[in-house]
Amino acid sequence: MSKKSMNPVILAAVGALFAMPALVHAAPQTLTTSNAAFDVGGWLPDTLIGNTNSSNSGVSGTGTLGTAQLSQFNASTGVLTGVKVNLQSTHTQKTEVTTVASGNSNGNAAANGTGSSNVRMQVTPSNQTGAYSATRTAADVCNGTKKNACSDGVAATDAAAFNQTIIANSLSSFVGSGTFGVNLLAAAAATTTKNQFAGTATTTSTVLWNGILNASYTYLQHAAQSFDGASSTNVLNLDFGSIFLGDTVASQAFSIFNLAAGAGGERVGMKLTNIAETGDSNNLFSTDLSTFSNLAAGASKDFSASFLASMLGSFNASYELTLADVAPGVAFAEGTLGSGYKLILNLSGNVLERPAEVPEPASLLLLGLGAAAFGISRKRRQA
């Protein structure tokens, strides 16, 4: 007759401590979190009442041994295009057979049992679960006299490395300033295959799992607006100087750049979404600015500004340009697409009254000589 001493679906977690990781610097386009270490375990018992050489059906169960926390992707870093959760670990299966004897017989007896388990991880934001690892199996035998209890300790260990990579399919869930969870799952079984003792024999299957986890993020750099192709310049002042009223003023050229990406990296395109002009109540300034949809990294758009010297005074105008990332042509996290980038273009000019013309000294001398000659000529005629 056999008897199951515990609910077969219970796996008790016996301990898990996880360090809260922080993002570390990495090469452009790939960012890897620091490692989160884990050391977890659970156990499952199966009891067989003797005296019998027949195996019972055993017990099995699945459960979560613990949860590790990994840092989310910071949207200010770039546009997230991929996530991998990386695991390096060791999975150990231990099996122990113990007995509680009854009766007075001194005859030799034995109890046998087997235990097995496998493990896997589940990334909670995407509910994506990897395949279980290969099953580890270990057996134990307990020998003694029928009237005595027998416990020969942990008898067998089977350990091996277990590596797994999961590609997430829900990118936006990995974006934020906090962490996301990785559940550590196990499936275990215990079977007491023989009990020759007069009491009970219990086979305890224990699964132990330890290792490290981290997350690798792939991303594109945000667009980088500038009036200068070599550095970040977000304010441009164009001064047309002082011009006389009615003069023709030469236009001034300027460019908008999406700066080239950093070494080894890639950057998303940039679009100009809005142009807001202020300050030019007399409509003396004008530009050929217009919105555009996709300016590649390292490229520029050329424009010009003009000033009409039709009124006396000092004049100013300001243009606030709003730009944004262009969605890449691959899967990406919506929450990491940047917008609201600003460029400020300031225009100024001063219109002056043209002064009256003053004769040059040489012209005055000639005028004086002419007047003197005219006077002498007149006197001669009078004489």
C-alpha cells in the first residue's frame, strides 16, 4: 500500500536573495545591465509504507522558486529595438531516502527512491517562457535493520551548466526607470521505488539552482538637432547689421543638421514638425523654412533668411523650430521615440536714414575758383 504524504503540486522556495542591478556603460547600440545573482531551491517528498518491493506512482509538481529583478531601459538612451535576457547558471538535483522503522525485527532492509527536476525562466513583462532545461535525475538507497530508522544523508548530486537566451516580444514593457522581473521556475518529481522497512520510507527530491542574469538592450541613438554639423548648436543668431533705408539686403544662409551618430552607432532620422515665429510685427523678415519628414544622421537641410529695409528702426524676429525622431523601419518601443527637440533662430537688423550728401574738399576748391573767375570777368565788363 502506498501513501503520498504531501500535496504533489507544492514546491517550497527555501531562499532567494537578488541584488538590484544598475545599468552600466556599454558600447554604442548595445547596453547590458549589471548581473543579478540568484541562489534558490525547492523540495518535494514521496512516502511509501512498507513492507513492499513495489513502487508507487510518485509525486510531481511545478512552482516558482524565486524572482530576479533587472533594470529597465532608460528612454533617454535611445530608441529601443531589442531585448535579450541572458542566463548563466548551475542546476543541481539531490535525492535523499529516509525511513521511520517500526517492529522488532533485526533483519536487513533497504529503501530506494529517485528524484528528478528541470528548470526554466519566465520574463514577466512579455510572459515569455523558455524551454525547460534537460532533466537531472539522481537516486538514493537507504540500508539498515528493520527495527531502526535509516537516514544516510544526501546521497547523490547531478550538476551541470544551463544557459538560455530569451528574445522579448513586448519591447515597450521593458522601458522605464525601475526594474522588470524574471521568474525562476522548476518542475520536480519524487518516487519511492521500494520499502523493505516495517515503517515508512520517504524520498525527498530537492532542486537547487544558482547563477546570474542580465539583460542586453539594442537601440538606435536619438536624432540630434543642430545648426552646426560638427557640434550641438541649438541657438543661431543672424544679424543683418545696419542698412540704409531702401537699400537691398543680401540674404543669409543657414542649415539644420541631424548630427552623425557616435562611433560605431546608428541614429534615427529627424523631422521638422513645427515653425513658430514671433517678434516680426512689421513683416520685415522672411525665411524659406518648411517642415521636412526624414533627415538622415549626418545630413543637413539648407535654408536662407531675408530682411527688407523698408522702415527706420531696429527690428528682431525669432523662430522656434520643433523637431522629433523618425520611427525606424524595424520593431521598436513606442515609448522611446523622442520628440519636442528645439532649435531657436534669431534674426536682427537696423535700418538707418541715409545722410545728406556733403561736397568733397576738391569740389569746393573748384567751386571757389569758378566763382572768383566769374567775379573778375564781371568787373572787366563793367570797366
